[in-house]
Amino acid sequence: MIIRKADKKDLNEIFKIEVSSFKNPYPRQYLEFLMIITPDFFLVAEENNEIIGYVVGIIRKNKTGHIVSIAVSPKHRRKKVGQKLLDAILTKFKKRKLIRVKLEVKTTNIPAISLYLKNGFQIVKRIKEYYPNGEDCYVMEKDL
């Protein structure tokens, strides 16, 4: 498996992963927009010429990185793909001398929360009805 910068030709596969991973997926156009505005922080995991996961981050004010989305194809979950994508985006943030990273995650997404806690993230607050379907999220942060 390799982790590399996403390319426009990857967008269809990225969108398929997005749709298979989330009840309220980002629109394809939004993913394309993110790819344009933050190309250095939009990464894919590729195995045997197949896109099996992606992560996208952006830089916010106060030297903060924000992980907008991270997802792995259902058939490739529980194989450390998410960990490798997380490691790659954190490395990129550190190279830019950012001091912290944040993300939002559904309070019911136990596998993702476990991954983030294992990697030093802490829950800093809960936002009620954050998602369109009314689910709450945790805001999680990690100092870099």
C-alpha cells in the first residue's frame, strides 16, 4: 500500500468510498473543491492500483490543522489503512509547523474514536445535533 497525493482522476473512487462510509456524504463537487484548494493535504491510500481510502485536511488559523474527512473502503477496514492515512496527514501538518490538529467525529463512531484516542487525540467538546440527521459530534484535538 502506498499513500500519495490525490489526483483528479481519483475523484470517482474517492466519492464511492465517501458514499459507502457516511450516511450524509459530502457531495462530489465539495470533494473536488477540497482537492483544488488543499492539494498537499488530500491524500489517498492505494493498493494494487485501487484507491482504498483517503484523508483530507486543511490549515485553519492559529497554526491548526483540521482533518475534514478520513474514510476507508468497507472491504479494506481493520487493516491499518486508517492508521496509515492518519499518520500521513499528521506528518504533513507537522512539516508545516502546525501546533495542533482537530477533527469532528460522530459520538456513535466508536472505531474512529478509538483510533483517534489511541493516537493522542482528546475529546474537547460535544456539539449537539451537528450532523444533518441530528447526531451529535465530538470535537477532538491533539497537540503536535
